[in-house]
Amino acid sequence: MLKINLSVSSEEFRHPWKYPQAIEVCKKFNDQLIAEFASRTLTIQRNLIGPVRGPVCDHGVLIQTLDVTLPNDLVAFAQTCLPETFELITHVKTHCNGPAVCHARWIELFIDQMSVDTHSRDEVPLFNYPVACKTCGWLDYDAIPNSMKVNSHINSKQQQRLDVASTNNGMIVVRKHVLELLLDCTPDDFTYGQILKPRANTPDPDWHWVRPKHTLGNRHNLTAQPPFCPDCNRPANYHAGENASFSFSLIDHFHSPAKHMARISDAGIWFPSDIERKAVPLQHIAISGSLMRLLVNAGVKGIKWPDYIQVSLDPNDPMYVKDLDFEDQKANRKSKAINTVGFIGVTLGQIEHSPNEAPPQNMSQLDTYIPAIRTPLRDKLGDGIVEHMQGHLGPARRVFHDRLPYDELPIDVYATSPTETHPWQTLFTVGMSYVNISKPAKANCPEDFTKNLELMICLPPEWDLSKPDDSACYWPVFWLRHAAHRISTNFEPFYANYCTPSQYADSYAKQFDPSVPFYGWFSRKPLTLSPEAQRLRCASRTIQILGLTVIHEDELTYMTEGYFPTYAKFAKVLNSTSATEMIDVNRASLANQLK
């Protein structure tokens, strides 16, 4: 899944007196972009963050999509819509949580040590490659000697603790047991040979070099620069194209007979000077997600968790595979890679995202690619919360799964049916307590503050939740989940008697739905839950359940102008009424009583 962060660059942002006009250009462009591309996305959200940084406007758009052709289309669209003095910057990343990595068709192999096949101070190899083209001097970099020289780093203390070592020429150096593992799993994908001990020049029985036979396409958006060699047709060098999408994830194509191991050629890394001093054109190794999982679960030391997943710009090349190959080698390490969750992504500071403006039905596409993202702790917490809430409210009749996590944190919403003791529907979140909420300032911190929270609201028994496409019915689920995501991913303080708008934006808050007059939430200890139901202990965590009461725009304006003192006053007035976390669309505003 691609994560595309868009921002706009212009010299207009260097001049404070032009900033308002430039921001209006960006807002108009964002509206046009969302109208044009929302149908091709899983999520499309506006980035709403602080002041302008140099010539770049941070009021951009964040897109998550499975459409690999979208980055280039966005750049082309910007060239037709933005004024000449404005340029679109696209930064493309991919999610790197456990399931995404393990089901990836290709990922780049990262090894956390220096190269062992070159002189220590430069990239010149330790052995001489034969000349492939006498006209331009290009060397035959595929001619690896069976007994390859390595430098003394192979004997360093750091390397001796590891099972793999890196090189510059699309190879890895591995210990004997790792080679045997690769020969068992994917023997047709690589060649291998011995290495020579430094200085002694005798074979080292414990280490071998491994080099994939096949290559994938080149990094995207590299253009060959003349002059070209008249004999071998190689260019002088490669140059990144104008308005390129900044990404190491994008590759022109995956077309290769390789199953689990191949090379990626960074064609733009060589220049005439490299040829003259016989430096090696930099190449990297790509392995399948299944092989990555096997190596991690087998305990191979020295492999780093990847920063990104490789993506082919050919729509016929799948980014993910449904089924995993290979059996784990050690039972006590089983599924470790799948259970690993990384928080890799594009961040530009404290970001507030608008709600998802993509069609809701698009989110179901993700189910056909990779499993839902869950971790053992997340599952243990979720099971405990659901069991606790069902013990007090009755069985949950429906669960709204969070198919597409925001920053890898899925938050599901459960709905219980009316019962004799609770004659209403209750919605509660599951997943927010996976992270810790920041503790507020001491002067405002409640005595019973807890850093792990879940949220709940109540609906009348007749409220219809069976129509996700009908915003008038579905908005409580949508905005409850959005509040949980925003509070947990921004790590802002949150506790009882606290006010939070629907979103932070230039317009400050957004109306939940045209059918209701509400713009935000006010948190309280749930009035529809017994005291013993409001807290639970699970997975060594104390979890507080907070109820949310919907608030009007003028109530929100009043509280946010005075913050903590006005929160306390509003809580006092609200507690004097019959209002609870039950959503009452006819509740009148209390703003007049607050003056």
C-alpha cells in the first residue's frame, strides 16, 4: 500500500505578505485534487499542521492507495492545475508493519554493517573485474571470482556477532548455516562461492558470498544521459527526472524469473569518474517477504527491518502475495516477523489529518491483499476489553472493523444491542488503549488519571447502523473512531471533563453531519455505566472507559476560548441536566447558561 504525502513548493511562501494568497492557491488545488482522485484511493486526507517551512506549504494531502500509477498521475495533474510558480512535491512511502512486510512481493534487504568487498576508504573493489567494453571501459561486474577477497572488517567484533555482511555489488556474504538455509529454500535464484581470509588469502569455510542471478527493474524516474557508447550503448550517467516522485520504493517493473531473491540496479549511481577509478555501480538485493520472515524467524543476525516495500509501476506486478512460503525454522520464534509492527512513514511534525474523504466502499479492497494488522498485545487487550464490556452490557451484535489503520493502529468499534438493564445501543472502541496517552499538566490532571483509554457513546435503540454509506446514520461510528485515532496518534492529553473538537483545521471544527448540529465531544465518566464497569485491568494495564457527549458549535467555541476553567464550568452545567453520552439530536445548546 502506497502512502503518498503531497505538499506544494513555491517562492511565494518565502514572502510573508504573499502567504495568504499562496495558501488559497494550495487550498483550491487540494479541493481539485480530492475531487479528481478520491475514487482511486483508500484514504485521502488533508494534512493540517503548523506554520510554513521555507518555500514549502505543509497544508497538503495524505493519500493511501493500492493504485501504483497514482504518483505519476498526481504530478501530471499538478502541472495542469497549479500556477507556473508552484510545484507539487510527492513523497512516496510504503507501510512496513509485520503483515505488510511478510506478504510483500519484494523488499530491499538491509544489513547494518559496512561493505566487506571494497577497500575500506572508498568503493573500489578488492579484485579486478575484467573489461566488458573496450570502447567505454565498462567492466564485467557479473564476473565474480569463485574465491573472492574481502577486507578485514569481516573479522571485526561487530561482524563476528552477525551472520550476514554487506557488499556494494549486489551480493551478501553469509555464514555457512545461512547458505544452507537459502539452498533449501530458493536454490535457483543465486550463485555462490568462497571468500578468502584477509591477508592469509586462504578459503574461509565459515563464510560464502551469495549473489542473485536475476535483476528487477531500475529505480523509477531515472533518465539516461548522453553520450552513449557506440559499442555497448551504455549512457554516460543517469539523471533523476524533473518533478520526480521522491521514493526508493518505486521500481519500473518486477519482470524477472526470480522467486525469492533478485538484484535492484541503482542505475543512477555511476558516473564517468566511477568508471575511471573502477568503482562498482551500487546494487542492492531484494528478497521476498516470505524469505524475510523465514530469515528473521530462523534467528539470522544482522538483518535490519526494512524501511519500505518495493512497488512495481506495472499494475500487473502484485505488490503483495496472499500466501506465505516456507516453514519457520524454530518453533520458539514462530511468527515473530508477522507480529513485529513498525511505525515507518512520512512525518513532518505534529500532524492533524482531516477525516477520510475517499469513498467508504474502497476500504474493503485492502482485505484482498493483506490480513488485518494485529499484534499479540493488541489481540490480548482487545479480547479483554470486549469480554469486560460484554459482561456489563450484553453481547456485541456488530463490530465495525478498522480495515485501514492510521499509522498502524487499528481501532475497531463494537455495538451492543439494547437490553432490559441498558435499553439503548452502546458503541465502544477497542484498540486505543494499545498506546499511552500523554499525562496532562499537574494542575489539571485528575487524581485517577490513566494513560490507557477507550471511548464509548450510546445511541437510541431505533438508530439504524446497517447503512455505512448513509452518513446520517453512520456518523457516530465514523467520528467516534476518528476521535480515538486522533487522540492516540497525536498523543495529546485526554481525560474526564475535557473538550475536543471534531478536528483541528483552519475552520477549527467540522460539523459531524448536516442532519445534526454537533461539532465536537466532551468527555466524562460514563453515566450509563456502573463504576466497576468504567475501569478494567488487562495485560498489565489499567484501562479507563470514558464516555463522550456531543456538543454544539457555540458550546465548543465557549470552551476553547477559556480552556480549562471553561471546561470545568461546562461540566458543572452539563451535569445539572439529564444529558449523558446518549446522542440526543434534539438536545438544546447550553451556551446561554454559560455566559
